[in-house]
Amino acid sequence: MSHSDKFDVIVIGAGHNGLAAAATLAKRGKKVCVLERTNAIGGMAQSRDNDGTSVPYIAHLLHNLNPTVVKELGLSSAIKLKELPTIALDPDGRHIEIAGNKAQYTDGSAHPDAAIYEEIRARIIKFGQLLEPMAARTAPDLSEGASFAGLPELMPLAKLGLKMKLMGKKEMREFMRIALSNVYDLILDDMEDGVLAGSLAADSVWGMWTGPRSPGTVLSLMYRYCTGGQSSLPIGGMGAISHAIADVAKNNGAQIRTNSAAEKLVVEDDQVTGVVLKDGTTIETKAVMSSAGAFQSMMIGGHENFDVEAVRRLRNVRSKGTTAKVNIVLKDVPEIAGLSDSQMASRLLIAPSAYYIEQAFNAIKYGEMPPAPVIEAVIPSLSDTSIAASGKHVLSAVVQYIPYYLEGGWNDKARNKLTKIVVDTLSKYAPDLRDKIDYTETLSPADIEQETGAPGGHWHHCEFSTDQMLAVRPVNLLARYAFGIKGFYLCGASAHPGGDVSGLAGRNSALQLIKDGAAS
Amino acid sequence: MRKPAKKTEKRFTPQKTQTTPFHPRTNQFNLMQNWDDWAGYLAANVYESFEKEYFAIRNQSTLLDISPMCKYRIKGPDARKVLDRVVIRNVKKIRTGRVGYTLWCDEEGMTIDDGTIFRFGKQDFMLLCAEHMYSWLQDAAWGYDVEVIDESHNICGLALQGPTSYSVIKEAGFKGVETMKPFDLREVEPGLWLSRTGYTGDLGYEFLTENKNALKLWDRLWKAGRQNWGLIPIGLEALELVRLETGFIAPGVDFQAAHAVSRVGRGRTPFELGFGKLVDFNKGHFNGRRALLEHQKNGKRYNLVKLDIEDKYPADSSYVYVGKEKHIGFVTSAAWSPTTKRNIALAELEAPYGDTIRDGIWVEVYVDKEGKWYRINAKATVVDGSFFSNPRTRQTPPGPF
């Protein structure tokens, strides 16, 4: 092996977090190599070509790409985003258009709950922005307690407390009141249940094993809205985001190797010294970052290198995926009564009430698919002609409450059933959809796990809930990216602050690694 | 100064107290009917007289029913690896047919318990300890080719201790025991394991066998020891005194088992308990290794030490001071030791007291003289090594002392 093959840091997994970690390190002069198991980078954020039609393979919209990450990596010129309004579809045809915090019927008439909707949403965003600084740094270490040594770690919490106080007594009290409660009660205290309420409730549960009535859903809504709550379509597809981050890494000297599966770490005297690939080659390195799931990363590091208690906790990280993806390649754009051509390009939401969502959640508890799932659909080809060279269109549907552990298991029959449920549900609003389908592609949570390695096919790798966040994400005592073995770091969605294409987990972890001096 | 409360807290045992396989005999001898709950089993505190039992340990031979000990069989190709993952010492160095004393820690380097590893074969071990450890050991064994079996309830144990214990074994007809050195382990007869170990610091042996063999074993030893060797059964109270004379530590008394406490900062590292030498950092990863390296770097917070206290009054639960009246710790176990004629104690002191600073330490002892309390400030000397030590404990072959 030549000397030049020794790296400062090897990053396992070229999902957007792995890439963000690599770019952050490379920009700071570290010699980095990213190892990707599959033949394509991007993980859940990638576009796949389908006979000249670019399909957003898994994720399709951005709503939380962190501005700090964009700024630090200099991404703003490399990525182009188009903000999409949301159309909350109504089975009775009274669809609602939501742009920013403003909601009105699609025909332009006023919605009776528009004012209270605006108030609730604005407050959630405000509270979310309050918490955002906690997401953009390593989770606080509270082990020193309220001592002099613990002071630096308590500062961000003290700042948060101060900012809360500065909101005024009423707002602070409101924050404390709702922060750990459920979104169902929060919304329905002030609004009639219906399409508008459903749109808010849906945003609190994407990718998660919770229904609107589950505690913690207000917090997850704050997290989702912590950068403003806008949904944006990346021009060029989701893959363009991953490639933009990858380019920053590469331009700063990082290598990205696809078809290179990391099998095991080489550990000498409790220090990472290399990575063994599946094909048997060993690459030397000073440090390793893993964007795989927490449990999967432990197995790469070797469970024997983790303490008994850590192994138990990591074995029990909750990560049962609940979200499937159905991509429908269309010969032509279907019609939805009441929507203009431009409105068809919006983010289309099927979540007609908070109650509907809770009903859909019920099925998953028993390993069943709900007959009426919650769907977020978008036809990106209407906003971005560059991705539909074939002249065809794509309807990309994120389908919520599809169980990872399906009763009877996942097979072609189950996938066909899921496709049918989704097409049937969409057809209620777009009756001509069926005639325009060219091709469908269905990914169950199990398929997503297979494809991306995300445990349980879970969006967040590790359910986003109060017992698995901040100082206990993914587990207690391993929440500050350093992952047991010296020089080993966790940098994926299962690390703080969690999933979504935000780039924070990767970026934060890389900064912590540098701070710890693990690659010098 | 307020006197700290005596440590009488009992752990809740959620089922009916069980009897050990020796109960038909122990019950018959227990004139006092003075029983305690030991890990869910009835265990005799005193059979007849505490003094008689204590002096029998140091002058004759004694039987102690140790069946309530937790006994975990660890078997399989990875058995050694699992044990090395768990305990602080190097298990490779415990050869087949040997027993090794060790401690094990949680991820923060805090002692969970101490106990002994019996190595029956290359891939066959038993861990004997006081604290229930089954589910934790299952966690430790996850991912390994190994079987962890809780044999606490189907294997019984009998300790034969005292200067004439070898003579009893010989008279009972066990062959080849004369060559057994301290910490040796042997299957002396099919299904009957004998080790030269004990908790008394004196010459002594421990038997392990299936429950069904219990009474046969008791009767055989009883018959051999009763006539010539002064064999009597002993209870936990006498044991408590001899273990203190030897300087053995007890979980829940001299240190708090990490799994049994919920308050922050109650755990103690093996360094702080005086077992730093057992920690083998070179054997690869083991539980709490990273935390222990940190503790080693940062130094000890406490020292568990042996104290020789002037005067004759046992310093139970006493505060320990240095100089004028600087409080530096408290006594965890104390007794008047009749054999060594010393007033002895184990005490936990704030580091570096008891380690580099040993002068000027004194103990505040409260003495109840028929309902009237007296306070005595007694000088204390830190003692290295055990209070009681006698060459007969280690002599091979042992004599008829």
C-alpha cells in the first residue's frame, strides 16, 4: 500500500450527511475519502434517470436545508431552489392553497380559519427558530452539572432560556405548555378539524412512528419548521443537492469512491487506524465517520469495542420506518378539478383532517397498510423542465404510515397492493390519473432500507422523539458524535439533530471531530 | 456531629423466601431460628452463639451454606472473551482448574460487584457473586457464541472453613486434596467440584454440586468432622467478622454496587476500592475501560482503607476526621477483632487521605453503655494488608492445625 493511501478521515456513506461531513472536513484541509456502498451518491437524496425522465428516487422536496450549512459550504450559487406553495386537497373539492403562513381557498376566497392558522403556524416557526441554534451545534453535555467545568456546556441552554424569557411571559408560558404536547390538541383547540388542520398535523409526523395525537408531535413540527417551514423543489432534482455538496468536497481534495462498502474498522489499542472494505482491501486513516445508522455503525466498529450498556441501548434504538415512496411516471399531467395548471405544480397534500391522519396511523400499529394513507405528492417536471427530457412527467408521492414490519412481509404482491392504494387515493382527486400512468416504481420502507442502508428505512435513522434527541440521541453517553472507539464518529441522521436533508448532523459531527483533534 | 444511620436497608425480594437444599440440616441446627434474607433465600444469621461460631472458624472447622450466591455458568467458544469483556482482570491468566477474584464495572468505570471466576475448562466458566447479574450478563454476551446460564437455583454451595478443614476433607475420604494450592479447583468426585477458596481468610474450601447431592455431602462432612475436628455450622454474623478481619469488602456495605444505586456519584472505581492492580488495560476492550483510563488520569476521589483504631469500642458508622476536626470520610464496617486483639474497621476516606496523607486521622466513636451514650475520639492508623494473616491459610499440603 502506498503512503498516499492514508487519509485523515474516511467517511462511510455518501448520503447528504456523509457528503456534508466530507465537505466540511475537506474545506478545513483534511484529507478525506468517502466510501459509498452503492454505485451512486446521495442516499435518500438522489435522482434516478428513467428513460430520459429524472425521478426523485426517495426524498423529493427540501424543507430544512440548514442556512448555516449552505453558507459554510458556499452552496448558495450551486443550488437553485423553487419554493412551492402547498395545496391541501379536499375530497369535496374545496382545496386550500397555503403559501408561507397564508391560507386561502384555491379559487381565491378566504378560509374562515386563515387568521388562526397563520397565528399557530407563525408561533411554531418562531419557537422552532428558537431551538434551531441547539440543532446547529453538538448536543450539550450535561454530565458536569451546574459546575464551573460544566459552564461552557450550559451556555447554549442558558441562551435558549434567555431568548425564551425575552419573548415575554405569555409566549414563554405558551412554549412550555405546548412543547411536549401533541399537535392534535394544539390545533383543534383553536381550529375546526378539516383540510387546513390536517395540513399542519401532517407536517408533524412525516417519516415518524407517531400520529397527531402522540406526545412530542408539537416538538417535531417545531423542528420541521425551524428554518421557516417552506417546501422547496431543487432545480435539477434532489440529486443536484447531493452533487453540489459532493462537488464542494471534491473541489477541496476529497475522494469519493462508489461501490466501496466499508465492512469493519481496524482498531488498534482502542484507536481507529483503518477501514477494511468488503473486497478485503484496507485503507489507513486517522479517523472514521459513519453516516450509517447508530446500530449499523456500532457493528462496523465491532460491538466488542462498545461497553455492555452502550450495546444494549444501540440495539434498542427505535427506528421502524413508516414512509414509503411511490414514483409514477406519467404520459401526461393529470387533472385535479379546481386546480389551475400552475397550482398543479404545487406540493399536493392528501391529509384531509387530523382525524384522518390519526386513523391512518392506527393501521401501522398492527403491521397493516392504511386503506387511506397520508400522501405528499409533487410533479417536479412541471416546475423543472430540465428533468423531463422525454416529455413525460413524474408524480412523486411520499406515502405516510406504511409499516416496515408488514404483516406477512414485503413482496411483490404487497408492493402491488401499496401501489394500488396510492393510485386509488390519488385518483379520488385526479380521476384521470390511471389512464396517464406509464410506469410506477414503489419502494416500501424495507426497500428503502435495502437501497440506502437506513435502519428500518426510517427517514431519521432513529425515531425523532424526546427520548432519542439532544443529549440522548441516538443513545445516552454517545450523543456528541464521538462514538466509543477513539477516532470513530457518527455523522448521519441518527446523530443529533436528526434527519431531513439539513446537512447539520454531518457538518456538526465534522466540526466536533476537528475540535477533538481526532484527525490531526 | 450527627451519627449516620446504620445501614440496614434491605433490597426488595418479590417472591416467597426460598430454602436452600441444605435447609433440612441447617434448620435442625438453627437453635436461635435467627434467619436473614440472602438473595431470596433463608440464611442463618446465628445457629447457636455468635462467639462459638466465630472461634470455630479460627480454631476448628465450620460449615457455611453458600447456596444463595449467584452462580452464572458461561460456556461456549467465546466464553473467555465474554468474561474478559466483563471483568477488569485478564481472564486468560486464570487457567483451567483455577479460581480468580475480580471486579467488574459499568460503562462509567463504577464497580458493579466483585466475585470469583471458576474455570472448569477451556470454554467453561462460572461467575460467583452477590448481586443478581443475569440480564446484564445476557447483554454482555450479545453477539458472542456463548451460553449464559443462571445456575443459582440448581447448584448449591457449601463452604468448609477453618484450620482443621483439610483434616475434615481427608477424613471424609476425598482423594488428592493435599496437592491443592490456594485458588485451585478440582472435580474431586464426579459432579462435585472443590476449590481451595473462601471468605474467611483462613484455611478453607468450597464445594459446588447439584442440589440433589446436597444432603449427602453435608452428612458426609458432618460425620467426618464432628468427632475429631470440632465441625459446627456457622451463620452470617460470624462470617461478617472474619471477612472484615481479612479485609474483604462487601457490596452494599463497603461500596455501593453500581446497579443498586440511583444517586449520582455513589459509584466507586476499582482504584478507589484498592483493586487498581487488578485492572489490566492491555488485554483489549473491557467494560468501563475508557472511563477507567480517565479515572486513572484524573486520580482517585476516595480511598477505601483498613483502619486500626485505638481503644476497644467498635467504630460502627463513625465519622472519620483529620487534624482538628476536618471531616474526611466514614467507617463502612467495624468490629473488635478477638483473634488479632485489635479494634478494626474499613473506612472510606476522601483522597488523598489514607493514601499519601495518613497522619492525624481519628475517628469519632459513639458508645452505648446501658442506655447512656459516650463520645470517644480515637486515633486511627491506616493498615496495609489484611488484619488477620496466618501461614496455615496458604500451606500446601495443609496440616492438621
